Amino acid sequence: MRTIIKIGTRKSALALWQAEYVGSELKRLYPHITVELVHFDTKGDQILEKPLAEIGGKGLFTAELEAAMHNGDIDLAVHSLKDMPTDLPDGLVLGAISKREEPYDALVSPKYKTLDQLPEGARVGTSSLRRQAQLLHVRPDLQISVLRGNVQTRLRKLEDENLDAIVLAQAGLKRLELGERITQTFTADEMIPAVGQGALAIECREDDTEMLEMLARIVIVYDYLADSHLLKWAKLEAELVYVGKRCRNHTMKQEDINALLVERGQQGKIVARLKVETPLCLDVVVKKQWLFVKAMCLLNLCQV
């Protein structure tokens, strides 16, 4: 197992917090490793005077990091999941997704407590088309000011550009210990959050099997009687390990399976053993496998 992991990150305070968080979690699971952060300036960070949609979209925040992964300069990159393009470049995958922080949007205003209290024609800063559409749906009188930059830059522009309010992700403010700046947290009924907002995406090379195994927080060990449709319930980042034993064709000896379960457990991973004994009738298999699905749901190991 590798001893040095290089994590690519943008240079903003929030990006560094996210990369350091992922690094600390990896070190907790694998105490022997050294984590190195590799800093990048992306095109999205450099061009701040234009709306993102006009200069290339979300991929502007990831292209440089993805090129470095392809070149082998870094092992993985940490992104805000909401900032990831829908389609990833060939050869790259999401190796893991973090536990989600609060997904909601937040209003920050130096004078007003809520959106309803903003005066008619108030100037509200945001660069998100999603936020703009929802703000104007409720308050068509608002003047939207395009607001780009990292969290600290946007907070500074709130004052420097004499804006009445800005809208930011609650998660970013909380991670930077700026939660006290929030004057209103929108519910999902008031403003639908972005897909994946509040979660971190950990991107790596598709052929880097060692890194993928290290990132897999959940391990499901199964045998040949496990229904393939059942395994599709497992979370995308789960490591699936086949240990099927059939007559004269044993994938792993029982002592090796036991050693695997202990090893993954010692790494701090959640290990589920899906084992179905040879049944007297098909109904027994179905009942046992659906009991396993229910157990996975209770343990938050499957996606529902």
C-alpha cells in the first residue's frame, strides 16, 4: 500500500479546508500514510468578471486538477460535488462522496434578517442561475448582481459594492466557521438546493485500483448466491469483494476470507458479509437477501 498520497486542491480557504478534511480522514484510516496537498489555480478562479455560464461552465474549476491526475502528478482531487460537471473525462471516476453537510442556501445581509425584509429593488449578489431564478420568482423586483469569487471575496464584495444581501451555500460558511454571518437559512421549499450541495466529491483515476480500495469506506463481501440485482443497492463508493466458493472452484479459502474481514475492519471500514447458505428452496434465498437489504438500509450502506 502506498505511503504518500498527493491531493490536488484549489487555493481558496474553503477548497483547502475540504482537501485537509479528506486528508485527515485518510490518515485516520491509514495512520502510516503521508498526505501532501498540491495547490492549483484554475481558469474558473482566474476569470471573475464574467458569469460562469459565459466562460465555459463548471468544468473550469476542475480541468487543471484532472489533467494533473491523468499525468500522475496527483493521486486524487477534492471538489464540491455541486461544482462537478455531469460527465467526467475518460479515465477518471468519483472514488468516494463524503457525508453531506447541510445542503441549503443562506442569505447574508448586513442590515436585513430575511428575504422578505429586503426593500423593493434591493441588490442581491449571486452568480448562480438557479438561485437567480428562484429569487426572482419570489421577488421579481430584486436587482441581481453577478457575484463571483471565493467565500471571503463574496463577503468582501457585499460591503465594497454596497449590496443589500448575497446568497451562499450554508455548508461553506459553516466549514469556514462563518455561520454567524447567516441571517436566513432557506428551506428546500423556499429555495431548492443544487444537486450534491454540501457534499465533497473525491475524484481519482479509474485504473488506480489501490486508491479506489483505500477510498472505499464500505466493504461488502459476497458469494455466488448473492443476486446481482441486490448488489446494485449498494452505495456507489462501496468496495464489492467476491469470495464465492463452488465445488472445486474456491475463490478464497475461509481463513483468507476471515483475514480480509479483519483487515478491512482494522482499517476503520464498515464491513458487511453477504452470505447465503445453500437453500432448500428459492424462497429462502429471497427472504434472506431482502433481510440483508433492510439491514444495509439501517446501516446506511445502500442508496435509496
